[in-house]
Amino acid sequence: MKNSLCLQACLLICLVCTNRSKVFTTIVDLEDLLETEALLIDTLDDYIKAHEKKLDFLKRYSKIYKNHYNEVSKNDQLYLENPVNAYIFFKRLMIDWEKVENLVANNHELEWWPRIKNIREIKKFPTNKDLNGAIVALTHLQDTYRLDTSSLARGKLNGVKYSSELSAADCFDLGIHFYKIADYYHTQLWMREADARLEREANETVNRSDILEYWAFSTYKQGDVSLALDVTNKLLEIQPTHHRALGNKLQYEYMLQKEGEKDDVEIETEMESDSYNGEIYTQLCRGEISLSMEKASKLKCFYLSGNNHFLKIAPFKVEEAHHKPDIIIFHDVLANSEIATIKRMALPKFKPAVFKNSNTSELEILPYRICKVAWLQDEEHKHISDVSQRVSDMTGLTMSTAEKLQVVSYGIGGHYEPHYDFSKSYFTDDDRTATVLFYMSDVKQGGATVFPNVQVSVWPKKGSAALWYNLHPSGDGDNMTLHGACPVLYGSKWISTKWIHYRGQEFLRPCTLEKSSEEFY
Ligand code: PD2
Ligand code: ZN
């Protein structure tokens, strides 16, 4: 009995011991497990936060895409003619959409990733060329008319609200585009604007430190070390340990301390064109240059009736814009009904002005001529043949060798950089002797036809026409006739052009040995 009691007591002790150790083990595990759980909670929270951030981004873009879609649907014809809109549209479908795709691509569990991939395969997307084209047009407009960056970002062209607004990220991405092509002048303009826009954004679309870093560096490359230092200091206020900013700060301070260090700064020179004086061209476009009093005082206005009986009753109203080369303006020479016919017939035939890339054999948009072009023949409508006859009456030249009527429509930013209408690069015995350019719309702002070598601007007026001779009577090209179409700043511009050829005019505009001679008027 004693033994059995003893055994029972032993068993009990063992049992208690075992339970104790179990309880002890459980307590230790629980602490570990709690730690594990806390870690899981943190990780899950981080994951949720990251997803919420992603979802916020996706929601924001979904909203942006919806608003944009509604806006474009209202007026899709005119929308892309505005380079601010074109930039926004192409950027949304390229740079922004790539960010959206990257976010979605990281969530492979979601079955709609293949759907998104599929859209890219079967649907049309803009290309880099489209985006670059829109940026070039925007920049051309900005530089020619000296538009300030902040108005442009607000969609305003010379005070007129014309397109959607750019976000800080849109401005930043524009800046990045210029940075990549080492155009530091435009980089700093757009980075500064991105920073200003960011201050007004409730949901920031881009990191301020990224903006400041590019802004500081491009400013330095432009030669303004002191501003580069200020901007770098702003960056260090946000990120005091930013190692590149710390290094640059030292360098800028060192450069500013030393007298004469300016020579070491790489100052970008303005792009220079070998063929024409860009500054005079843009000044003419802005209407800042006019003919000297001496030259202008010799110009006349007169009525011209020629041999035509009808013209004896209703002569042409002629105004001289320049002598040698003669640039003549004909007023009220095209009727509204004729303009309406030409526009109606050209519309379905319009194509962008293109050239064939000799390397790829592909048709590419001409960067220096942004417009839509169509050609109309005399036989297509009485109004078209009437226009040919009128050109013959205006010039006294034969139309038998003239080209078809070229109709051109320019949207906002549409332009044609200075060029010659005669052939400079290849030999021909049948060149464009004269150009008659009819204006078929008034242009609200911009769009002048300018002659940089003689400093003349002709402003479009619906129904009027400009005439000039590209060749001297000897058949040599007249270099003074270099001319261009300034970018349309607001509104649209329509012209039609008749090019009269050298061949066939032997008795009407006889060839002389002198290079130049007095013209007819
Ligand atoms: O649209 C014009 O003003 C213009 C100016 C210069 C058009 C052309 N040239 C052309 O088509 O050759
Ligand atoms: Zn031309």
C-alpha cells in the first residue's frame, strides 16, 4: 500500500512536471508567435499601404482618362491640332500608360493583366515620333511667340484659354524629354514650371526632389551657377543626405567663390541654322520688324485692269509690299463662294505634308512643314478653273504649264519654315517662276507669310493673295525670296497656292541675260 501510494505520488509529480513544462513551452511560443503576428501585421499593413498607393494612382489615372476621353469626344477633329492637347494625349497613352501597365504587371494574380496586354497588341497606340512631334510643335510655338511657360502649362496661348492644363508631372516629363536631348534651356523652363505647378497640387503627381535635381543641373548647364545653388539648397532642405546634391553644392559654392570661374561653365549656345536668320524670322512672325520708311515710301497701291474686259469694270486692287523682289498683295481677289468650294473639295483629300525617308523608304511627317495638303485640278470644278484664269489675269502668264491648285490647312502650331519655292538642290530647266498664294481664312493670331531676307511680313486676310517671282527673268533663283509660314498661334489658317512654271512664259516674261530686272508693275 505504502509502495502504491509512493508510486501514485511519483506519477502525480511527474504529471505536474510535464504539464508545467508544457505551460512554460506554450508561454515561450506565444511570445514568439506574438512577435510573428506583429511582423505579419506590419508587413500586411505595408502591403496594403503599397496597394492603396497603387490603387490611388490607378484611380487617379482612371479619372484623368475618363475626363480626357469626354473632352476629346466633344471635338475630336480640332483637338489634336493644338500641340498642347496633342502632347497631353500622346503622353497619357505612352508615358503615363506605361506607368499604369507596370503597376498592373506586378500583380500577375489579376486576370486582367492579359486583357491589358491584349489591348496593346490589337489597338493603335501613339509612337515616340508622335510624342516628339507634338513636343517640337509646342516648343516651336513657345519660342517663336515667346510664350511664357506658365501660361502654356495652363493651356493659354497669348491670353486665350485654348486647351487642357498640364499637371506638374506633365511639365516634369516635358523637362525630361529636353534633358535627354541635352536641351538644358527648355529643361530648366519646364522643371521650374513643374515645381510651381506642384505647389498647387492637392495630390502631388511627381516628387519635388526629382524636379529640383533636374532643375538645378539644367540651370547650372545654362551657366547660372548661383540659381543652381539655390535650387540645390532647396533640394537639400527636403533630402539633407541626397549625395549628388551634396556634391553639387560643394562644386557650385567653389565655383562661385572663385573669380573668373565662369569660363569653366559650359554655356549652351542657341541652335543656329545655316540657312536663315532665325531671330529675324521670329521677329517678323511676331510683327516686330517693319520695312524702313525709305523703302516703304516707294511702295504704291493701285488698280490693275490689264487687257481683260471684265477687269476694266472691276480691276484688281493691288498693294506693293516690297520692290526687288516684287511682293504684291491683291485684295478681295477670291470670292467667299469660291473659298467655300475649294475648302469643301480639299477636305476629303487632305494628307499631312510628308517626305520619303531614303533609309527606311517610309513616309514621314516633315518636321519643318506641319500642315495638311490637298491638290485640286481645274477640271474638278468651275471655281477651280476660274482661280487659274484669275492667276493668269493677275500675272499675265500662261497657266498651261502651271501646277494644280495646292490647298493647305494649318492648325495651331502649323507652320512652314523658311524655304525657297524654286529648286535649290537640283538642276531643272522648268522651275517655279512665280508663286500666287491665296489666303482663304483670317487667322486670329500668328500665321504670317514672312520673307526674312527682305524683312517683310504679309498677314493673312481672307480673300486676298500674295504674288512674288521666285526666279529672275534670266531663270536664276532669287535668294531674296526666301520665305516661310509662321506658326498659327490661335485659330486656323487656310491657303491655296498656284505655282507658275518657267517653261511656256518665253514670250510673256522674256528671258534676259541680266540676273535681275524691273518687274511688270
Ligand atoms: O502658308 C504660307 O504662308 C506659305 C508661306 C510660304 C506657304 C508656302 N510658302 C508654300 O506653300 O510654299
Ligand atoms: Zn513657299
